[in-house]
Amino acid sequence: MSRSLTAAALGAVMAVFSAGVQAADAVAPTERARSSPVFTIYIENDAFSGTDQHYTNGVKLSWLSADLVDWGQTGWRKTVVDILPFVNRPQGQKNVGFAFGQNIYTPRDTRARNPDPADRPYAGWSYLELAFVSKTPSIADTLSFQVGIIGPHSLAEDAQRTWHQLIDIQRPRGWDYQLRDEMGVNVVYERRWRMYGRALSQTIGIDFVPHAGASLGNVQTYANAGGTVRLGFNLPSDFGVQLARPGSLGGTPTDDLDPRVAMDRNFSFFVFGAGDGRAVGRDIFLDGNTFRDSRSVDKRPFVADLSAGAGLIAGRWQLTYTQVWRSREFRSQREARNNFGSFSISRAY
């Protein structure tokens, strides 16, 4: 009897939740949201945590289009949309995104001219990214393609040395031992759910955005899963704050209740906490070059991120800061974790 009552109660809760989501999907206007592309700048650096090691810097500039649902209705465009897996469902909104980014990795001791072979090797990764997004108010799918260069021609050495010179700190000395030039390719898929979005009052709300995905390529191969919880005033109707990682291109509004496009609200402040776990099959920044001899270390097969931060929306601008604590990535790593900060600024227009 108790099991039957529990099942009935859970069924009733899910029915109410589903009805609420469907009602929200049906009544929330989307005209302004559908016509608002978003440009985002990500800056990530371990200097925000007072260190200069491992994943030491990341920069990414991305643009995500307005809704293009009508773009692929006929001819060759329909054929392109139809053959793309995961993002070819007819309902919902569709966006295409472009990005350019660069990541820099260094060992713990950047003063040594010949770095410790047991420490993370120097490496740079500069890339272009093309992404396709399909979303409803409750589900977003992203299929992303990254192509770039690892090694001296990534210009990571030049970028770090120039920056250190500008801020007048010691230049890293071991870049002669960085990974060698290699073309990199990643194919990334991720699904995000906005499973719980509730208003606790007229302005205060909370939501939960889990995610799961995978990356396949000679740069990074992994499967990941995690989630984000947000609490604040006038929460945006998107799929949460992301780091400058594969598949992240900012978030366009899904409906006209989003404060970036709403007529009756243009301010939001929220705090959030997030977690992500990755089962790692390949990480070229630890495993070393695929087809050439290079420095390498013994990577750990599972890596976890915990993060917390805050976001502010004023008009069409959004500013967020995330502090990230990452578990050990390789077995000879001395520190218990890596810390870095992630700053992003975006504009819907």
C-alpha cells in the first residue's frame, strides 16, 4: 500500500511538473528572444587564485546567432539540418555559433629552463569552433566541432611571454620543451536540461540545470556529466553559466521573460554552484603528442570540477564570475587541486 501511495504521489508530482513546463512553453512569448544573438568573451586565469601553473590561461570569443528555425526549411539547407544528429528535431529554436579560443598550460615551476619531466608539459591550443544548438524552454542540445593547432604555432608561448612582460613578472623559461605542432580536432555533444525552474516570489527564483555529454578527438576524449543550481532575482531563461570549454558559446534567451529582452524587467542578480565530472580517455595536454615524441605525464582517468559564482544582468549585458576547484589531473601532480577563475561578459543585441 505504501509503495502504491508513494508511486501515485510521485506520479502526481511529475504530472504537475510536466503540465507546468508545457504551460510555460505554451504561454511564454518568444518573439524578442528568438531575434537576439549573443556575443560572449571568456577570460580564465589561475592568477585569480594566486597561482601560475597547470591550466594557467584561457581566452574565448564566441557568437551565437538568433533563432534560425526558418533557415533550414527547404533545399540543401534542410538536407544539412536533417543529417546533423541530436540537433535536427523540428520543434524548438535553432542557433549556430562561432568561436575562437586559446588555452595555455604550464608546469608548476616556470623558472626552470628544463622543466621537471614528471610535471605537466608546456602546451598551447588555439582553435576555431563551429556549433549547432537546438533548444526548447526545457532542453538544449549542442553539437560542436573544434579545429585548431597545438604546439609552437598556437602562439601560446608568445602570448604568455608578452603578457608577463606587460605586467612585469618573470617570464616562463621552459617553452623549448612544449608539445610539438599537431593539428587538433574535437567533436563535442552535450545536452542540458532546465529541469526545475520555479519562482519563489514575484522576483526571486531557483532552477536546476543538469548536463551530460562527450568529446571525441585527438585533443580531448571524455564523457562528462554534472549540473548547476542558480538562485536569484529575475533569473535568465537560459541553460546556466558555463566555462570556456568545448561547446560553450554563451546562452541566448529562450523566451521574452529573460531580463535581457523583457519589456518589464532589465535587471538580474543570481548566485550559483556547479559540479562536473569527466571520465577521461585522452588529454593531449597530459598524454603528449599523438604521432611524435614529446613530454607527457600519467593522467588520472577521472577529473572533477566544483565551482561557485555570481552573475549580474543589466539591460542586455551579462557579467559572471566563477571560481573553479579542479581535482588532480595527473598522478605525479603535487597539489591536491587546481584553482582558477572564469570571467565572462556577454551582450544580447
